[in-house]
Amino acid sequence: MNVKIMGKGKNKLRVEFEGEDHTLLNLLRQNLWEEGVDYAAYEKEHPFLTNPVLIMETDKKNPTRTLKAAAKRIENQMQDFRKEFGRALKR
């Protein structure tokens, strides 16, 4: 996955995710809402010809740090899921 910063401001961030689809972007968007951002959405203009772009705005938080925190939470959730799924397979 390649990530490209398309725009960055004091409280705004636009990030393109090459080769990704709705699955990752929806997960990021949801986690950003849990981080308390003012606005988190993504756009994908064409299903085959364009990459999705995440758009986010914060009130006072640093958008880069906020996105990193959301990604870290997703990583932790996936580790928890992997452990629980492993336990379920052993039952």
C-alpha cells in the first residue's frame, strides 16, 4: 500500500491510499470518529480508475497524530481479534 498526502493544514488532512478499497477506508473513518474528529469521510470517484482519498478535519487536535492514533487502535483491535479467534479455534 502506498500512502500519499494530498493536502495538509493545521486541522485538515487529505490522504490517498493506493490500491485500497472501502474496507480499510471505512475502518479508518469509524476509528477517526472515535478519536473525536469533527469530520472524517472518504471519496472514491471511480471504482476502478481512482484511489480512495481520506478527508478529515479536527477541532484542535493535530490531524496527523490523530490519524496515527486511529491506526494504532485498529492494530490493537486486530491483535485482540487474532488472539480471540485463535482461542475459538482451539475449542
